[in-house]
Amino acid sequence: MVTKGDVKTKRRKKQAAGNGEIITLTNVSKAYATGAPALNGVSLHINKGEFVFIVGDSGSGKSTMIKLLLRELVPTSGEINVMGYDLVRIRHRKIPKFRRNLGIVFQDFRLLKDRNVYENVAFAQRIIQVSSKDIKRNVPSILATVGLAGKYKAKPRQLSGGEQQRVAIARALVNRPTILLADEPTGNLDPKNSWEIMKLLEQINENGTTVLVVTHNREIVNAMQKRVVTMKKGVIVSDEEKGGYIDED
Ligand code: ADP
Ligand code: MG
């Protein structure tokens, strides 16, 4: 006998198998209680292993898109599929399992101020109940990857902005996510640190993680020659392989 649960599982496997697509937005709109819709009929397809910049003016809907991909928000209409999960119909109790496969980095780092570097990263593993033995192996390894091997004991305030963002990236990566989402990760950094963080994100992508980066950094976007999705007033106005930053006027 085929139970309801079996049917659901099969359906999800079928979607996930597909053609390497890992993120699919189909005609997605999101309206907040007030104002014009933040997203208005957005469709976007991203394959496993891609590196994608999302650019556009302030207020164009970039952070709304990131929040929809995290299932922090639900669209007003349209369909969103991430890693085979239907984010419109996903059950609440399945959301933590879904998010386990996502790493997220913000402009303002969001570190625990009273914990040291090691603890900030280990925390992400404790939440998902990784054993102490594995935490002791994984945290130093990821801190070395982001170039912070000598800083385990430092508190966030003892670090530069660039170093704090590396801690945040280590925390986002320690659970080995399939997708890394970064919303203006270099927004608070000087040009040198911005470049270093973007190069680190590129390296993470080269190791197989799908990476989406929201940014205003025109110089870096133009230099890195990645896929660039440009948003304006809630719609995608261009989507180019090896693209550049499109000027507003
Ligand atoms: P971006 O990240 O590109 O700057 P956002 O996605 O943050 O853009 O915002 C898109 C639009 O939605 C803006 O007009 C913004 O004012 C509005 N908006 C964002 N969050 C909310 C909210 N919680 N309530 C009402 N309006 C919001
Ligand atoms: Mg934003």
C-alpha cells in the first residue's frame, strides 16, 4: 500500500533529481502589508555549483529574495523550490532540516559578542547536535580555511571587520551547507577586506558550494566575471553570464 508519506517523498525526489537545478523561483511575488510589491513576478533558475551575484538599487527586492530562499518569508504568489523542497508547502517541522543545508552571511556579521571565535563557530554545530569529538575536528579545520587559524580565543571586538566576517563565514560553512547565501557581505568592509572576502567566497564556490552574493560592489562585480542578476523595483531586469554591474541611467 502506498501511504500519503510515500507519495510526498517520491514527488520530492523527482523534483530534486531534475537537471541540476538547485534554486527555482517561478513567477514569485511578495507584497508586504504596505507599499508596492517588493518582488513582482520574478522567475530565476540557478544550477548546483553556480556563483551568482544579485545586484540592484537599495529597495529593489534583493533581501526579500534572500529571505524567501531561507523560508523566513513565504511568497504572496508563485512557486519556490530550493534543493527539492517546495518552500510554499513545506511543513513547519521540516524547516530546520531544510535550513541545515543553507549557510547565511549578513552585512553586520551577527556574531555572539561575549563568545570567542571558536565558540561562535562551534555554536552552529552544537545546534545540530554534532558530537564534541567532531566539533573539535571541524571547527579548527574551517577556521584554517577562512584564514583564522591563530585567532580561536579572540572575542569579536578584538577583530577587524574583515576578520569578523571570516568568523561569520566559518560559522556559515561549518555544517557543510549545499548553498551559501550572502546579503551584502562586504557592505561594512574597506576595499582590501572586501576583495579578500569575495575571493574567499569564490574559493568556497570552487570547492562545490553554490554561492549567491547580494552586493553593491561595482568594481568587484565587474572584475570577477560571474553570472550577474540585476534587480530593479522588484523585477529582474537582466541576467548575464560573466556579466557586469549595469549603470542605473
Ligand atoms: P533591497 O535588499 O534590494 O534593498 P528589500 O528586499 O529590503 O530591498 O526591500 C524591497 C522593498 O520592500 C522596499 O521597498 C522595502 O521598503 C520594502 N520592505 C522590505 N521589508 C519590508 C517589511 N518588513 N515591511 C514592509 N516593507 C518592506
Ligand atoms: Mg537588502
